[in-house]
Amino acid sequence: MRHADRPTAEEQIHVAATPEQVWPLVTDITLITRTSEELVHAHWSDPDGGPAVGRTFVGTNRNEYFGEWQTTSTVTECEPPAVFAWCVGDLDEPNTSWRFTVRPDGSGCVVSQWVKLGYGPSGLHLAIRSMPDKEERIVARRMKEFATGMRANLEEIKRLAESG
């Protein structure tokens, strides 16, 4: 798997709650900071109002390789209670694109989180440039980190939604 392939990852979970009950959780940009090993803070650029297409939020990230940095994300889809998506960085060349989807399923709903690597500047680019011979391993590791993080996010959403 190479970066130019723009790999994706997706995780999903069944939640014993309605999409309407889950929606506030998937659109809570601070929720991920509770489960993420990298995203440590998130806030809306304009604190007034809720999630909507075009709104931006700032995330503060930290990891052992790159220290601390901030990103700006733009909401690209917001269709209550089904889809919430955003791009990190430039809309035309994001470094990642993220999406939550919520769909009814029997006595509850299925919540999924998806990510796609983009071409915009990121720490991943720096790592690949400094070690081009290890690109496939670097990308695979990053995608595994994303999948692990998404699984933790979904489990927290499930826990919160089902506990009322």
C-alpha cells in the first residue's frame, strides 16, 4: 500500500439506539479527544452554532514523532442524522478526509467511521520523504493507527448512546 493509492480504512459498530440519539455524538468534535492517542483538543473556529457544511474546527494533535501541531478541518457533509464528514487542511488537497455515517438497523443503528488519505501536506509526507524505502510500512502503520482510533471512537459512541 502506497500513499499515492490514497488508501482508506473503515470501522463500524451496531448501537442499540436510534440514529437521532447517536447523531449528537458523531457530530461532537470533542468526543474523539477522549479516545484518541493523537487528537488532544478540538474546538469550533466560531463557537456559535452547531455542525454545518462549511464550518471549520481546529484540532490540536500530539504524537511522539512530530510533537504538537494544529490542523484546521472543514465540514464537507452534514445530513442529520445520517452523514457527518470533514476534510483536514485544504479542501482541494486535504491531507485526510473523514466521515461518520449512521443508518437504521433493526433495533438500533450501524455507525461507521471512514478515513481516506489525501495528498495535502502532513507528517506522513515528511516521514515518507525521509525514508522512501519504507513508504509501504509507514502507510500501513498509519492506516492501522487510524483503524484502532476509529474503533475506540465507535466503542465510546456505543457506550454513551446505550447508557442514555
